Amino acid sequence: MAYMNGLGITRDRTALRIVVIAAAVYLALQLFWRTRNIILTVFLGVLFAIAVSAGADRLKKFRVPRAIGAPLIVLAFLGLLGAFGMWMGPTVREQSAELRIKLPEALEKIEVWIEGQSGGVVGTVLGVPDSDSLARAARNGGQPAQTVQVVTEDEEPKGLRERLTGQLSGAGRYFLPVLGSTLAVIAGVLLVLFVTIYVAVDPGMYQRGALRLLPPRHRERAGVVLGAIGATLRKWLVTQLIAMIVIGVVTTGVLLALDVRAAIPLGILAGLLEFVPTLGPILSALPAIAMGFVDSPEKALFVTLAYVGIQFLENHILIPVLMKEELNLAPALTIVVQAVMAIMFGFLGLLIAVPLLAMIVVCVRVGLLHEEPEVMSKDPSDPPDPTPSIVPQVST
């Protein structure tokens, strides 16, 4: 009888423990979901802090304390950004106004061009009826199947420009919830800046604090994993920043050579969207191709070939040169993770999708599969420092 009572008490405690754990997980998920934008913004700040921390290490060799070096790097970057903005501001403003005016005109020309491809390969693929189909439908008193459209009294048929404008505005509301107001943008930027500075000043303090949350027997391995993650994200971020500058400059030069309108804003857009691998270059190419249509379909074709060539050279020359080590992220997996993060967390999720995936891969390889990261020294003249280095090879 006592055994049965003890067994019943054990079962009750197990059930109570399961209920408590389930309630704690539910509350944690609710808290995460309500503060997801802040958490993702902090992650972005930590990501930038890793790169700033590397620069602070370099300045420390010149006897510049980290408490001064880290803010100095951030302020210098902001100063360079502001100087570039003042230098290129008038040109960018003028060409951006031209872009806003000419882009709807380009969309209209694309629509006219598509309609003029009836009977050809493009018309067949896009379902544009040819002249014979239209004449046959007119004799039969009907409409060709491809152009049947139900229109209510309050709804007028929309052209390509109106449809794309409506879809893009809807996509903006869907993908950019955190940018809903100027105050939110300013608060997000300030949060990223302060997190970047404070973490870069003393990264070891935050690493030790994270390790104290784990049982003592797991801290050594967790320290190796954190070191590998830091080396991976630092190399990825530096590589992306260099690629952004190179792609922005090269794209601007190519567009100027092709005499594409608003070449400078389109080149800057290509450089900024390079931070989002795979999807970013596609998104940056679309307005440039549309602007090519303002002059002729042939110029739009040349612009398309130019963007494809730039991406080919980047993926096969620039990225392999910048990334000596390899941690291959499957392109299909990268796209799926980007899509899931964008749907769940909006634009911030899209920004951090690839570094988050690289971090997960490092955790699996070093933490679960117990692969040992290679030992690298920070400088050839320095004694070897066991700093783990696993660098992701990302198709951008």
C-alpha cells in the first residue's frame, strides 16, 4: 500500500513538473513574440559589435583602450557615412526624384512591350493573345480565354503599373512592420549603436555571463562554441561589408557606362541590398531593369546581363578570395531560412537570417558533432592564440 502511495506521489510530481515546464515554455514564447523586434535589433547590434571588437583589438596594439577605441570606430564610421552623404547628397536627391518619375513610365513601357509580344515566345509564356486569337474572338462575339476579366461596376481594370504599385505597397506593409514610424526607426538605430559600443568595449564580460548560465561541466565546450561563433560572424560580416562596397561601386560604374537613368541611387541600392544574400541582388536588379526599359528593351537586356555578370564574378572570384575557409551553406536552405524569417519577423528577420543560419551550423558542427575549430593567430608576428575560426562560404 505504501509502495502504491509512493508511486502515486511520484506520478503527481512528474505531472506537476510537466505542467510547470509547459507553462514556463509558453510564457517564454509569449514574451519572445511580444519583444521580437527588440530581440532581433539587439542581435543586429551584437553582430556589428563583433566587427567593431576586432577593430578595437587592432587599436589596442597602439595603446588605445577599448573604452575609447570602440566608440571611436563607431563615430568614425558614422562620420564617413555622413561625409559621403553630404558629398553625394545633391546628386542622389536629383536622380532619386528622376527615379520616382521615370519608374512608373518604365512599368508602362514594360506593359506595352509585353502586349506587343503576342504570338512570340514571350507572349506564349506570359499568355498574351495574338492577333489571330483576337480576330477569331471578335468574329465569334466573345473574348479570348486569356483576357477574360470580371469587372464590377466599382472596379476598373488595372494596368501593370497599378497592380505592381498596389502589390509593392502591400508588401511594404507586410515586410516592414518595424519601420512604421520615424520614432521607431530612430529608436532602433540608437539601440543598435549603443549595443554595438557596449558589447565591443568588453565582450568578455558578456561571454562570461552567458557561460555562467550553463552547468559547470558544459562551460568549457560552450566557450569553444562561442569562440567559433564569434570568429564566424566576424569574418562573414567583414566579408559582406567589403562586398557591399565593391558591388555598389561596380554596379554604379556599369550603369553609368550603359547610360541608365538614376545610376547612382540604383548602385547604392545594389550595395545596400548586398547585405541580404541571394534575395538582395534580385531585388536590387528589378528597378534597374525597369529603368532600362525607359530607353529600350535592348538596354533592359544589357542591364540584366550586367547584373548577372556582376553576381557571377562576385560568387566565383570576390567571395572565395575574401573567405579562405569554407562552411558551405546550401543555397536552397539559405533561401528557405530567409523566407521563413521574413514571414515570421519581417524585414529584420530577413536581415539576420543568413548570420543566424551560419551560427546554427557552427553550433551543430562544434557543439553537437564535436568538430574542433582550427587554431589561428590574430597576426603572423603574434604568438598563436587559440581563437576558433570557422568561416561560412555563403552564396551571395
